[in-house]
Amino acid sequence: MSYTVLSRKWRPKTFEDVIGQDHITKILVNSINQDKVSHAFLFSGPRGVGKTTIARILACVLNKVEKVENSIDIIELDGASNRGIDEIREIKESVRYAPSEGKYKIFIIDESHMLTKEAFNALLKTLEEPPPNVLFVLATTEYNKLPLTIISRCQRYSFKRIPLNSIKEYLKIILSKEGFEFEDSALTSIAFKADGSMRDALSLLDKVITLCDNSIIKESIVKDALGIIDEHEYLTILKSILDSNFESVFDSIEKNLSDGVSIANFIDGFNIYLKNIIYYFSNYRKNISISKNTVTFLKNSHFDIQVASKLLNVNLEYLIKNNHNLSNISLENHFIKIFSFVNRYAETTSSINQTTEIDTKNIKSIPKGQNSINEDKLDINVRSTQKNVDHNYKDAENQSSNQDRSISASNIKTAYNYLVRYFEKNDYKLYCVISKCSISSYSDNLVKIDSEDLSSYEQNSINMEIGKINEKLNDIIYKEFSQKTKVQVMFNQDNQRDKKSKDLHEKNERNLNQSIANENKEEFEEDEDHPLFDSVIDDLEGKLLK
């Protein structure tokens, strides 16, 4: 007898056997018991979560047969290979005839999103008002590709990814019945790699069993078989990136690719690692998988959620952009970009930290119970030093006589740096814009900000948020320096506008001159063909100069 793969051998045969879709099976069971079965169902969700399986179970229960193959009234179609209007016409013709044996004539159309527009249109009327005892089940992984006219005519059920623990427990049951010993961590790796798909989990388990050769299923064997990179490897890569150690990262890439790990798996694994780090920073502990070594590293380093999120986005962009052209060179180039980003971020952070070092002795009349720095909101380390205060603002600080109404220029600069850090943590979009700006002048509680480097789109964005910027800056001044003032921020665009206006004027002038020249040339060329030209040239024995 030929070998049957685990995904087929252990395919659920009853609603009770289905894993992770209780919210659907319960409704279907109740509708059958109450004889309130819809004429059209739409099953949508990720691959390998039980859509086709439940469709088959539903058909078998309704027609009271053990297998789909045992009933001629259950017709299964693959939408990818039967996607044309001719196939739908055959269905419409078949619908006219009553079931031969069972109670219902049931059509299961898998991958229904692959049907053509014409096929959907031909199916509409039949799907809306089918003959008695005719039932349709459409299954799809891409619900968004179905026409709304089709969706509205079906009773839709949304399938979920199967939880990691549910997959893991089901694998334990199967291996116990198959007579295999296993390490718990090995099953965790398989379930994690399956990404919510039970079918994928069983297929991966098949592969691992073949490699184990009836021995104990160990985590090391699973990682070798499935191309899973150990978390320690990604931690080493992350440390090397932060240390700007190109050689270490490229050695790691070469080693893993040489061991047979695909580029897609390498990046996917790195993304999962970053996702777990983001979960850790967000205090989201559900389904998180992160080692103690990584936790220790995160606690003792400057790596934060902003960098992790940026790296994750950069990796996803790389996969999307190079989906069909993943190569060693493209991967190395990708990590060079990562190095560049991390270095820029580190320089920016270092610069901000230096400018925020203020002399705590100069802070006067801080309300009782209020810290000199609000660490929860700004996360700024304050050190008692005056070395890094900008001396250009020192004179202005000495001239400030009324601390209740006016604030020194040095404190304005410090407050502005706090403001940038605040938006970095709470409004990253606004941070990306405001971080490009700098203070050009300060007088009479009016802070002028140089915004020449901003695009028109960025300028519009910051103008829309000017009220928010003013409010937050004044709030920082009050909390950090105990001064209740009314500072106004104005973004100086005069130079930028003058430059743009000048450039536009010069461009228009060039275009006008060129247009006049072209017209003169055309007129001359037209006149050149006139008969008087030849007559004059002959009479005067001259020649035409160009």
C-alpha cells in the first residue's frame, strides 16, 4: 500500500475533529440540527486552516455519507482550472436536475477567487435563487478579489489562523498515535514555522519524520530540516549591526546561505525575531518567543522599539521589492542600507542627548514632587554639567530678567530638543518632519524655526500641526523649567519661498526666450522658401547667410 501523507491521513472527518474553528463548526452544527441551512456559503481565510475540509464535512453530513467520493451529488471544482464561463454553464445545466441519491446537490468551488468576471456574472442568478435542494460552498484565500455581488448572496464564514498551542497539541496527538518520541521544543519550532496553518504543520512534520529515520524528533533536526535559524544567530547579527561590524554580518549571511537556508527564510526569520522584540517592548506577552539572552541585551543596550519597527519595515519592503529576484548581492546591499540607517539614527540620538545635558543648578522653583525631567514621557538622562550648553545662547539667557513671562534662549533650545524627542516616541510622522528643522532665532517669546529643507508636503503637514507643537512646547517649558509662558513657534519659509519663486521665474524666462527663438527660426525658414528670395539673390549676386 502506498504511503499516505499525514495531512491526508489525519484530515478531520467530523466537525468535532476540526481544530481551531469552533466559532464556525458550532454555527453549522446548530443550523443543521434546526434545519436552517443556507443555500450558499462563503468560506474565507488563510491557507490550510480547514476551509475545504469543513465544506466536505458539511456536504457529507447533509447527504448522510461517510466520504465525498461516495456521493455523486457532491461535485468538487477547482476554481483555478475551471474558471471559465463554459464550466459555469455546465453547473447551471446540472442544477436543473434533482439530486440522484442524497438530499442535496452540493457544489464545492475551491479557490473561487480565480473565476473570471464573466463566470461570476453567469453564476449570479443561480447563486441567488438556486432550485430547491441545491447548495453552493465557495472557498477562497483571497476574499477581497470576489465581486461584492457574489459576497452579498452568500452566508460568509471567516476562518482564523490556528493558534500555535493548538497546532502543537494536535502534533503531539498524531506523533503519539504514530509511535514517535519527540522534544517539546521541536514541536514548538514546527508549529511556529507553520504560521497558523495545520496543513503546513503536518507537511513539515512529514519532512522531519523522514529525516529523523524513526529516531527521536529533536529540535536540532527540525531546524536543519526546515532551514530555521537559531535565535542566537539573529542576536549576533543584531549586535553586529549596532557595532557597525560589517564583516561579522556578512560572514553570518554567507554561513547560513551555504548551509542551505534560503534568502526568503533568512529574512522571514529575522522579521519574526524583530516582531517578538516589538512585542517585548510593547509588553505584549501573548505568543511571544524570545530568549533570556535577547532580553538581557535589550535591557542593557540603546536598541528601542523605533529601530526595531524601522528594521522590520525595511525588511518587508525588501521582500516585496525583490520577490522574484532574491540574490546574495541584493541581500548584502540590503544590509548595507540597514547599517546606514542605524548609524544615522545613532548619530541623531547622540546629538540630541548631548544638547539635552543641562545644569540642574539653573533650574529654579521646581514644584514639590515634580522631577526635573519627566522620564516617563521624554526618557531623557539629565547630567549636572554646563559644558554642552550652546554658548551662543548664554548672553540671551543673562539678559532675561522676568522668569515668569520670558524664558532664556538656552532653555528654549533645550525645550525644543525635548520636543523632538517627544514626537519621536509619540508621533513618528511629525518627528520625521520637525527633526529636519532648527531654531534660527528667538526673541519676545517668538521662536523662529528654519524649515528650508522641507518639501511642500512636509510644510503643509507641519502647518496643520502647529497648534499641537505650540501646546506641547509650552507644556515642556512649564514642566521642566517651572515657567508658565506663552511661547509661539513660527516656521520661517521666506527664504525657501523666495528661492522657489526665483527659480520659477528664471525657468519661465528661459522657456519664453526659447519659445521666441523657435518662432523666429520657424518664420525665417518659412520665408526662406519664398520666390522673392531667389530673385533678390540673383539680382544682387549675393548669397544667403545663416
